[in-house]
Amino acid sequence: MKEVSRRNVGQAVGEMFRTVLQTPITEKYPFGDKVVTERFRGKLDIDPVKCTGCSICEIVCPAQVITMVPVGKKMIGTREVEIKRPSFELYTCIMCGQCVDDCKFGALTLTRNFELAVFKKESTIMKKALTIGK
Amino acid sequence: MSEDTKPDQRRESSAGLMQYSVESAMPFGPVHPSLKEPEYFKLILEGEKIVQVIPRIGYVHRGIERAAQERTWVKNTYLFERICGICSFAHSLGYTHAVEALTGFEVPKRGRYIRLIVAELERLHSHLLWLGLVGHWAGFDTLFMWVWKDREHILDLEEAITGNRVNKSYSIIGGVRMELPDGIAAKIQTELKYIEKRADYYTKLVETEETLTVRTRGVGRITQETARRLCPVGPLLRCTGIARDVRAEDPYAAYDEIPPHVQTSNDGDIASLLTLRLNEVRDSCRMVSEAVEKLPTGPYKVSIPRAVPQGESTFHVEAPRGELFYFVKSGGGSAPERVKVRSSTVANILTATEMLKGHTLADVPIVLTGMDPCFGCMDRISVLDVDKSKEWSIGGEELRTYGIEYYKRKLS
Amino acid sequence: MSSKELTDLASKLGGSVTTHVKTVELNVPPDKVLEACKSVSSMPGLYHLSTITGLDLGEEIGILYQFWQGKGFVVVRTAVPKTDPKIQSITGSLPSAILYEAEIQDLLGVSFEGNPYLGKRLLLPDNYPAEAPPPLRKEADPEKIRKMMGLE
Amino acid sequence: MNPVQVVELLLFPGLTFFVWMAFAFEWLDRKTYARMQGRRGPVVTGPFGLLQPVADFFKLASKEEIIPNQSDRFVLRWGPALFFAAPAIGIVFIPVLGTQAILNHQLDLLFMLFILAFSTLMAAMLGYASAGRYSTIAVGRLVVQYTSYEVPLILSMITPAILAKSLSIGGVNGIVAAQDSMWYIIIAPVAFAIFIIASLAELEKPPFDIPSAKTEIVGGWMTEFSGNTLAYVKLTKSLSYVFLSALAVSLFLGGPGGPVISSNQNLQALFYAIYFFVKLFAVGFLIFVIKTALARVRIDQATKLFWTIITPLSLAQLAVAIFMVFR
């Protein structure tokens, strides 16, 4: 154990005292605000007015979050067509943003809300588009 | 232990390399404080010295290769990205590159530069994560906290560019998803200067702090000959002096224009891995800052039709842990016929078992960390005692007796 | 990599060579794989066994030994019939293939004779039913396997 | 024993007060450790998180206790009480309000040695009694470590006794009283350094946290403890921290000694108490800093270090001290 006698023990001490003077990196999150960046991909949101019910989002979604629910019927010319609106099971959402990219009408957005923990997963099912956008 | 399972009746071959008695195996994992992910290693001990290690993987096998066969090409991008949280971008890069090679489309130059920037930022954060973990396993929590503190800077940058800290969903088939945000170039440059300064400090710290070097120098040594035989990838290969890097040899993204300076070291132990990875951190800083300066204008993606022509494509990228291999076979349908992923840890695990040989149990965590394991990527080590033929995994009682005997022997 | 050497090797082993953009494929019969892999890995330049890929080709199971060298790959390609999926292991001369071969044995049911993991599980759980088809084969139905394992 | 002495023994500066000191030390430990690593440390409970250790203690004590099947229930139930008693009794032999301790007798240094050994013995007993695998390995390491650091620890404690020609700490002509003119840290700095290093080993702090290395053997010998037992064991570890720091103050830093201007006896006692706690926190802080700055060594490296370097050094220091006193 010759190294012991000529050791450089305690190399970190100077840096330790310098660190004390700096602001800590820990954010006071549950007690203070957490700032996320502009592009942060959080909870999915839909603007029911812009949605036309084209089902593209349902097709592209990799996590099967979106299901199209028939909400009524309308006549196009002589043909009766079902009107569909998306319902979102947000507990399976992986926030990839593929639906937002593919929505031609700009109805979908990823908000910066990241506080997604709930007691019942059913409470995250978003049916906003079903009630208003008829 | 019943009579019919006498030690000598239950011998089996261990990975074809030696014979051992099953009764003397010491399990390491699948749940162990030094493994953050479940994996099982059978350690064969001679006293406290490890003579043989047999891995058993698959505890987090999620059948992703099968799942990929039932998803469309675009959906798979997000699936493969979730193989690993740390090198998620490398996975999506490997997959998208392989698919692009099938379609024959070329990603625009700007898109390739942005891919390089994000890939190198990911390497920075992965290497810093590893350095912190080495500090943690060596009982040096201060280093761990400091390094992770600095890693936050990189993660914040990644969030600003891609919108998420780990699962970036940034590389898509045909380029990258979004343009770089405004004013990010200046921010990247200042943060990189900070990281470079810190990397210099950490190099000094890990090379001189004696309590750390006694744990790392000469520990987990692999020779160049072993490395040639067992084909590890990434830093584990480079620390034996073989300069092998996918980025340099088979460039993808914009690595042909901004080539890496391939770092090597000759000792092949944990201490040299520390220095090597810190050198790579500095090199990545240089590459990112060069790429930001030279960033060409123009489109950042091309739109590629969602049907992929028939064919096979082999691609590999340099993930932070080494070569990451993708093989994609298309049958012309909307989903791939077969995707094979070989993550870097699978290639490294055999070398890691070799590194463990000859060391004591106290060194297992630091050596295993040395290869930067990512079992999520890879998809178990138990200890056998050759002289004693005693099963450690049976009960506390026997272990206690063994412990008493061991220390009696050691103290006498 | 010189394709001449590969052509020579292919003609020696009774196979053929096809060239793609980045890969050179060496098609050999299953019994010549060991020799082909040995020759490829000992060629000048550092040939590194990247991985071994298994493919379900319907009637056969294709096995691809992918070696990385320089700017591309050399692939030793062979196929074994599904009715008798057996092949010689290359772990004797290339020990790095142990895990890759074990993986194919698990996922596609090809036995590699000489591999230390022969007959053992690597990736799949130990209670994976022996009578169920290996999961990456086309006939494997996840629902049926789950039922066989008593998960549903 | 008069009522004042009883109050001193039980409240201030006796047992109750030192238990609160243990909480304060734990807070300071966590806070300095965190701040030096760039974190915040406890912030929520109380001002600056001061009440966090207390809250943690009561939370742990109120949790369900799980006793492993193979364990020795009797030892596990009553062991923590004895384990707690060791530093709790030892600490009242430390003089705080003057050079005289609340309790003292002629040979209390030997009693301190007994307490330190007893504390380790209890830890080993508790670890074995809990019958966990990690605890068993930890106890093995604990005993190996104890055999290696005990000799230098005792030798470094004997040095002040030789210099003071007394085996009493807080006695009439004890070690503290003998340091009136000159602190022993100046005469015997090596002994002080060795005492601090051995204390780190005794307290299982880095670089000698081998028996409780959480990345290797989970919680060390405390792995199988839960609820009430764990709460008391943890409190005892903090109390040992205070106890060893107090011992260092008494043996090397002149105890509560310092310049006293007033002749009022109560005011003098206050001065002494202030001096004592300033020194106590200084020693505690020194231990925090060492703990933060170093990585863990391996058990064989620690044993080698203690036997090949520290033991000869402490013997040399002892020889120097004997020469100085009896020349």
C-alpha cells in the first residue's frame, strides 16, 4: 500500500465549498413552479371546433389512444354519413405527437401540462370533442 | 438440500468454458441493489474470488421485435425508441436510417446535421450518467450528484430542441421532426463550454483522487486479445486500444463531414474507461459546436411515401454504448416483415463476464457498471463456489455459517 | 473487403456471392457455415461479428451472420428447413456468437449444436411451453401461447 | 444526588438534550451533504427543514414492524434498547458546563472504551439476529473492520490519558481539566487525526462505510430492520455521531474550556456550554466534510490501511507522548 503514503486524498474539498455557494440544482417543484420549455410535449388537448372527424389521428396513433365514436348522422348529397368524433384514453398516451403532426386542421395540440397523475385511470379519458363539436 | 442432489451429481457445463458444481453457485440478481434493472448473473466463486460468470438475460424481454411486425412503419419509430430510455435517439436513428436506405430517399443536409447534434447531445448525457453511476458504485456520492447536476444542462437542451428529455421522438423517417428552435445555437455553445470545463475538472478528479483510483485502477482489466475474441463494442473495445467507431468507419448522419476523433486508451481497466469516456465527452462537445457553426440552410426533412418497397437493409449506428445494429426486412406491406435489433449491451455482456473473473464480490458492482449496462436494451450473474460446493442461494442459515467460516479463515 | 476473395471462398464452399449497396452476401449451404464464418473472420482487416439474424422465410429459417468491416457488411447467409432446424454452432471459433445463437434458438427454435445454451432458455421465461411454436415464427399466435402458459 | 444534578443528567446538558443534538447533527449532516453536492437537502418540515429528522423518526416509529421469520425475536426486540443505551450512557460522562462531568469517576476513559466496543458488539448481534443475507455479510465486514480500527482508536484515546496522567475524562484532575493551558490537539495532532479516522470507521461513514455500503449490501446490518427498531437504530447512530464528536472535543480540544470573563458561576457555565457546542459542531463538520469528499474503499484496502499505516503511526504518537511526559 505504497500509494497510501503519497495520496491525493480529498481532491474534491475545494469544489465542495464552491458548490455550497452556487444555487442548488434541485427545483422546489411540488412547492414551487416547474418551468418547462416551449416545445415540451405534455397532455394532449383538442379544439373541438376545428375537429372534422376525419379519423387520421386514430389511424396514425401508435398507442391506440384514440377511438372514433359515432355521434350522429348527416347527409352529404343523397348519402347518409356517420359523423364521428375522437375520444381519447389518455392513460395510454405516450406523447409522441404523431397525431398532432398529422392533423390537417390543427385541432390537436400537446399542452405543457405534465401533471398527469390521477387516482382513477378512467378519469383521464377525454371526451371533450364528443359533446361540443357536433 | 436432499440426499439425491449431491453436488457431484449436478454438474453442468457453464457456457461451454468450464465445469462447475451447481451447488456452489452464488446468484447475483435478478434483484440486487447494484443492478437498476433485473438481470441474472451466476457467479462461480473460489473463496471470494470469482472464477466464472454465466449470464441469463431476458428479464425485461418485451417482445418488441414481434410487436414491430404488427405495426406500421411510422408507428415503429416510436416503438423502437422505447427499447432504451438513455439511448432512445440512437435507436430511432438506427431504425429510420435503415428504413430510409430501403426507400432510397436521401435526408437533406440540414436534417443530417440536426440529427448529429441531437445524437451527440445524447452521447454527452449518457456518458455523464455513466460517470455519475461509477461514482455511486464506488461509494462516492458527491461525484454522482455533481455529474448528474451537470447532466441536467444537457437534458434541458434536449428538451428545448426535441420537446422531451429522454424519449425524444425527434428522428422520423425522412429527416427530423422540427426545425431547431430560435436562439438555440448560442445557448448550446454556452452550455457546451460549461460541460467542457466540467469534463476537464472530472478528468483531474477521477485521475488523482486516491480513494477512487484504488477502486478503479487495474480493476476489470481486459486485454486486446480478449476483445478481439469476444467482439465488444463501443468504449469497451476502444479502451483496449482498438480504434473502432461506426461514426468514423461507416459514417451516417453528418459524420462524414464532421468526423469524430476516435479516442482510445491502452489499459483496458475501469480507470481507463473513465478517462476514455471523458475524452469522448470533450470530443462530442467539439463536434456539436462545429455542427452548430456549420449548420447548412435548407429543408430539414423530405416526405417519404408510407409504403416501403421490398428489400432488406442492414444498418448500424454508434450509440453511446457502442455499435447498435438494425436489420430491417420489408415485404412491401404497410408493416415490416422482420426487424432485428442488436443493442450494444448484448455484445458487451460476454466481455463483462470476462472482466469480472479474478475479482472479489466487492468489485462486481463497479465492474458491471464499467461496461455501462443497459439491460432494458439487452433485454442474470450467480456465484458458484468451486472449493466449497455450498449453495449460497438456499437460506440465511447456511450463508451465516459460510460467513463465519470465511472470516475465520481470513483472520487466521 | 475484396470481393474476389469472397468469390473464391464461395466457389470453394459451393455457394454464391451477391452484392448490395452496403452488403456483400455469401450464400452457403448450412453445413459450410462454420468454415465460411471462420474464413471471413480471419480475412485481413478487422472483421467483427455484429450479430446473427434469424428470419422466418415460410418453409425455411434463414440465418444471417453479419460481419462488420469498414464501410459495409459481409453477410454469410444460409437457410435451414423448418422441419429439422439444426445447424452447427460457430462458437468454437467465434465465442462472441454464444448469445446471438442462443437468442435465435429461443425465438425461432433453431438448435445450434455445440452452443453451451443448447436446450436452455436465454430470453424466454423458463415456463414457456415446449410445445408452443417459438414466438418469432409466423405460425406463433400470442393469444394461444398466453393460454398455454395459463396467463388467461 | 441533588435535584439540580438530576435535571442536569436528564434534561440539560444530559440525555434529552443530547438526543435533540443527535437530531440536529442528522439535520446538519444531511444539509451540508446536500449543499456540497449542489442539492437543497431538507427544506419542508420546519424552518430550513430543521424538524425533518424528528419527523422522520416519528414516521418510522409509527410504521408497521416486520420481523423476518428466521430472526431471533428476543434480540431484535430488546437489542435496540441496549444499543441505544451505549452512547446514551457514555455521553453523560462528557463534561459540558465546566471541567467536571455530571457523572465521573477515576476510570471513565476505560468505560468509554467499553462503550465503543459494546456498541459495535450490539450492532453485530442485531445484524446476526435479523438473519438477513445482506446483514450477515455486513456483520462479517463490520467485525473485520472493527478488529482493524480498534487498536488505533484505543491507542489514540490513550495518548491524552498519558499526557494528562489520568484515566478520567471529567474528573477533578481529569483529561479535560489538564487541558486548561494547552489543548492536546496541539501536542498530539496525529492522535487527533487518527481518532477522527477511527471514528469514521466506527460510525460507518465514507470512506469506511463498508459495513453499510448501500450499493453493495443494501442497508448493511440494518437491512432487515423496520418500523420502531429501525427508528431507534438510526437515532442511536446519530447519537453515536454526537458521542464520538463530544469525545474528540473532550480528549483533544479542551472540552468546554476557553476564556471566561465573568465570575458569575451560571454565566460561566453558559460560556462553557457555548464553547463546547461550537467545538462539537466544528468536529462534526470536519467529519461531514471528510465523508462528502471521499469514495468508499474495499474491506481489504481498509484493513491494510489500518494495520500497516495507522496502527504504527498511533504507536509512534503514543511513544512520543510517553517520552514527553516521563522524560
